Amino acid sequence: MEALARLIDTVNGFVWGYFLMFLIVGTGIFLTIRMRFVQIRFFGHALSLLSGKWGKHDDAGEITHFQALSTALAATVGTGNIAGVATAIASGGPGAVFWMWVSAFIGMCTKFTCCSLAMNFRTIDADGEVAGGPMYYLRDGLKKPWLGFLFAIFTFIASFGIGNMVQANSVAAPLHNYLASAGITAGAVTEGADPVKFVIGVIIAILVGAVILGGIRRIASFADKVVPFMALFYVLASLYILFIQRENLIPALKMILGSAFGLKEAAGGVLGFSVSQAMRWGVARGLFSNEAGLGSAPIAHAAAKTSVPVREGLVALLEPFIDTIVICTMTALVIITSGYFNSADTALFAGLKGAELTAAAYQHNVAWGHHVVSIGLVFFTFTTMVGWSYYGDRSVRYMFDSNPVRAKKAVFAYRLVYVLLIPVGAAVPLELVWNMSDLANGLMALPNIIALIALSGVASGMLRDYELKFPEMLAARK
């Protein structure tokens, strides 16, 4: 078992190292040029699509544009927005934030391309149930069903780890700490399962099951209420802290830009971080947070109600903007303005990384700051479990696509197993599970990137057609 763990850890380090980073970023740059910076030209129109005024009530699909975006964000917005940002800053310096922005900007076009293709090649059965995502445009667009099957396998594996047990553990930990502080604890547990965390996991499993057993319509109905609330809560709390630290805001922005390009004067004398460190950690954490290029989000967006695939692609490009440029930036600015790189205050955060660093920065400004982080973690990780369940069940459906009856039974069985594993994930150590699911998550990107490059002409053609018809559609709407 130890040998297996070491092997997985080694392969994981390679997949999630410079190899995957350059592959995804390089593809994103290629797509941005080929789509002629669609994320800039159509950003305003993408926002207007969320209102639903551009669609028709009888359009094929199961959920609205807003619900599709909320479902994808439910799976995307998670620990990366809190712990991942802090790790990037601690390891790569303030300049890492700038490179997170760059990865998000490029990722917006990658998401547009993925989700436009997912809509174009989705399938709808006789009951109106939608299935779509990279496995379908790999099969029907690229004509490589075996690559589609590989993607489905990787997504299936990742869903139980990064989408389920790891997230359950992340939810259970802060809740357990609250109970422990109130005197409700099973004592120190160094090995095996923690009974208190197991009970927390059972409660979480019941709540998750109540949502996901109803399929995409119930998941989307949950997501379009909870996701805006949790994002608004976190952003408003962060803005309040930034208002308190407003005199440090401009210096923090100068520090971010200066450190990103190695300008020590502009960076306020921050030493010990190179441009390569900032770029590596910023891009890596940005990609981990917004999942651009991995191919997960197109599965949710494929269920949207629209007869025009490009429209859902435009809605999807908002996802990295909200996830990384808005929410991750809030975390980053609170950490930097709180004195993390100020010689007088650095001791306050000595040795801290991840969620602990974020909590310390928030609490440094207001007494209730750590509660913002804890509540944010609970909501973010819970919604990630809900969102990823849909990615997994669509992957299972694809594996049994040749037999619709067996496919429905397999999907239902998957949902039950998914729910039953939540208490296990909440209670036991998960290092091996985390590494295996992290590896599967990274491997999802490989077949997806192949399809994005090979089918970029299809996506570009759909965008050109939409642009040609857009003035006519705009006039008709008026």
C-alpha cells in the first residue's frame, strides 16, 4: 500500500506540475486567439443572457442559463477559493495573485469553447433527460469513443474523491472544531474513524441525498439559491474587511503587480519570491480553483435550455471570472492588506498556510473573521459535493449509454453509493483517496484538451455564425 501511495504521489506530481499547467494555459492562449478574445467582446452579452430574456420557454434542455451557471459554480467554488489562494500567496508571494487573474482570463475562453461544444454534441432522450460533456464531443465530434470512455472513467473516480469524501472531510473538520469548543467531542482520535465526524457525515449525507436523488432539476434548484447567497456572503464580508484596511489596498495592488514581474520597488521590498514562483503557484492554484480545461463544467452547462449552443458557452465564460477574479481576489486582498508581507505584522501569520492563514487574516481585522472562513468552507465544500455528484452520474450514464434501462439503474446506484460514502469520507484519514482523486482530476484534462484543439474550428465556426446573426437577433429583441 505504501508503494502504491508513493507511485501515485510521484505520477500526481508530474501530472499537476509544469506539464499540465503549460498544456492547459497553452491551449487557453490558442483558443483565446482563435475565438478573437470572445471573453472581452461578449462579456456584457454573457451577463444579459442570465436574465433568460434571450431564450424561449420551450427550448430543449432541463435548466435555465442561470441554474446551469450556478450548478457549475457549486462544483467549482470550494476550498481552492479559501485554502488554495492562501497557499499560492504563501508559496509564490503576492505576485501569484496576478497570475491567478491571468489564468482566469485565459480560462474564460477555454470554458466558452468547452461548453459550446458540450451543448452542440449533447444528447436528449425520449423523457427529455439531457446528457452532455467532453465524453460526448469526444465520441460524436472527434469520433474517438474510447477517449470519451477514458474521460468518463477519470471523472467517475474523481467524483468520489475530490467531489465527495475529501469535501466531506473538509466540511466535518470545522464543524467538529465548533462542537469540540462547546465540549461535544469524542476526545483525541489519532487513528481510525472519528465517531463525531462520522455522525456529522451522516447528517451531511442526508442533506446531500435529499438534493442529488432528485436529479439535475433539484440540484439546479438548490444551486441557484445557495450559490448566490454563499458567494454574496463571502464577498460582502471580505469587502467590509477591505474597507477597514482601505489605506493598505493600493499598496497591496502595487505589491501584487510589482511582485508578479519582479519589481522589488513596486512590491514594497518583498524578497524571497521569484517571478517563476509567482507564475507557477498563481497559475496552478487558479486552474485548480476554476477548473478551466479539466472538462467538468461542460457536463452541467450541457443541461441548459437553449437552441443556440454558443449562448451557453458565453454564460460559461462568466464562471472563471466569478470564481477566480472576484471570490479568490477577495481572499487574496484580505490576506495581503492584513499585513502578511509587512515586517511588523508577519509574526502574526508565521508558519500558517491554507485555510488557517486565511482564517488568521480575517480574524486579524474583526473578531468574527474566522467564522466567515469556517462558514464559507462549510457552504463551499457542501455545494461542491452536490455539483460533482452530477458530473459523476453523467459519466456513469455515458458508460452504459448503449442500454438506456441499465443506464438509469446504474445512475441511481451511483447516487446511492455517492451518498453512503460521505460519512466514511468525513470520519477517516484520506491521504491516499485525495492523491488518487487528484490524479484522476488532472487526467480528465488530457482527452479534453485533445478535443478542444481538434474541434476548435467547430467552436470558432459556431461563434462566427452567432456573430453574423447577432445584430438581427438584437434588433428582433428590441
